Amino acid sequence: MFMQFYRNLFALLCFLFFAFALGTGSPHAYWGALMCGCLSRAAVRKKWPDPPFAKRLRVWMEGLSFFGGTPENSETFGLLKGREL
């Protein structure tokens, strides 16, 4: 699975800058959102390869319960384990 690490990174920064700009009205934050959006698109068009740590980061994030892992120690998991959904 191709993760497109830089596309996702710069898109997240774009939305964060844009939210900050809407909240404060800062023209510099709008400019930051514009630049992050441009870098996000450039990463897709130029097919920037993922950094070496991206695969390990994805494996680590998949193990977290928030990102789809199975929380073995969770009380909710124990309650739902015996049920059929």
C-alpha cells in the first residue's frame, strides 16, 4: 500500500494553517496554508518517495487502538468479545 506520506503531511498542515487563519485573520497563516497546499500537490505530481521511517510509523500507528488496532486490555473489548454483532 502506497502511503503518500508527504501528501498527507502537507495536507494536514494546510488544514491546520487554514483553521488558524480563519480564527485569527492572519494573512501569514493564509499564505502558509497556500504553500502547504502547493507542496501537497507537488508531492503527488512529482511522486516523492516516502521517507525511510514511514513504513515503521505506519506499522506503529496500525497497532494503536485509535487507528484500527485491537485493544486487548480495554474493558469495552472484553464486553464486545462475547457478542455477535
